Amino acid sequence: MQIALQCGEMSFEDLDSTVNPSLLSSVESCLSLSFHSDYSNTKRHTGFRGFYTLQDFDECEEDPDNECTQFCHNYIGGYLCSCRLGYHLDTDGHTCTVSCTEDLSGSLRGLISSPSQPGPYAEHAHCSYILSVEDNLELPLHFTGEFDVEQGPDGQCVDTLMVETSSGTQGPFCGRVPPSSPLRTGSHHARILFNSDGQGSNNGFTIHDRTTTKTCRGFVTSYSTLAPQQPEYHQGDTVT
């Protein structure tokens, strides 16, 4: 792209106020200067003289695609990203996220909540909480307090909360209405998955994990009988 085409006579003051401010290279740091003369000079011309300097391009201020999700720091020749306290920089060098993967096998934490509770949860969070207890127990999940996970205007989940067990996945859950509480997992092993995008100011969730003894549903295969007949059976019950 041609920036300027000059000929004739101009004073330094005119050049400095009109032409010089526009002679900046593109982001690719390339600027070329071409001079052409023909054979028809009827008098001697003194030509031109100029100088150039190198000026650092501030990616943090001038490049909208620097991709730093929190803090951007410019240095000569490039830039780097950093994060607020409690976050860490992901392997892509741009995204700030939180460490929220925990294996709680063998011990119950009592409360599991979205990162940064009781305030709005962190952006770009990818959380995995693993719960595991003795195989004769079940892990029902009780939602307490406010439930606020980002949901789009079309009702689709923007951020997601899901519960995985060996028998399948429940969710995704979002919005301001929590899942039925307690949420029955039917298992002694469960994984709670929470993912958030880079926007929003929702307050998340709090889950109280407890245990109950596993129950068996009160039916058997066809053409069979069961005594005594009950809706469900608990550990230690004797049936025929």
C-alpha cells in the first residue's frame, strides 16, 4: 500500500507536519522507500535526505488480538501474559485459569463449590472433583445455598455442571434452579465436572456430599416372587 507520493519543493516544517507523521510501517515492520528520476532534468535538484528510527510496537495497547485474558506486559519485540492471584497461566501462554481438580477418594470433603466461592466463579475453569467411598455406600449430592450457573437466552447451558458415574452422566445443569436435591448417583464413585467460559459473573454452586447405604429396588425378574414385598431394600435386609 502506497503511503505517500512526493515531488516538488517542501520545507522541513511542511514535511514534519504533513508527511512524516504518516510514514510508519505496518504491523509486519516493513517499510520501503523508492526514488525514481528521469533524463529530463532541466536544472539540478538537491533531492532529499531523511533518517529512520526503530519504535517498539505495543501489542498490549495496539493489538486487539494479543489474547491475554487478564494482564498483558509489553517488551521490545513482543509481549507476555500474567494472571491475578489464585489463577495460573495455561500452557497456551495466554489463558488464565484455576487449579480445581481434586481427587477426594476415601474421604469426604463435606462441601464442594465452584472456584472463587462465595464470589463469582473463575473464568476458563475446567474442574474435576472425584468422590469415592466404600462400595456398600451411595453418594447422594445435596445442593445448598444459591445456584447460579450461566445459561444462554435460548435456555442452552453456556457454563456446565455435570455428574458422571459408571452408569452414565447426569446434566448438564445450569441456570438458577438447582437439580433435584438430593441428586441420587446410585454409585459409590462419582466425578463432578464444571466448565466455564471466559465471560459472565455468576456465583456458581455449593454441593454437600454425604453418604447413605446403597438400596436395591423392590422388583425382580418376570415370573418370580419376592417376599416380603417392599418398594426398596437396604443393606442387612433379608428377602426370599
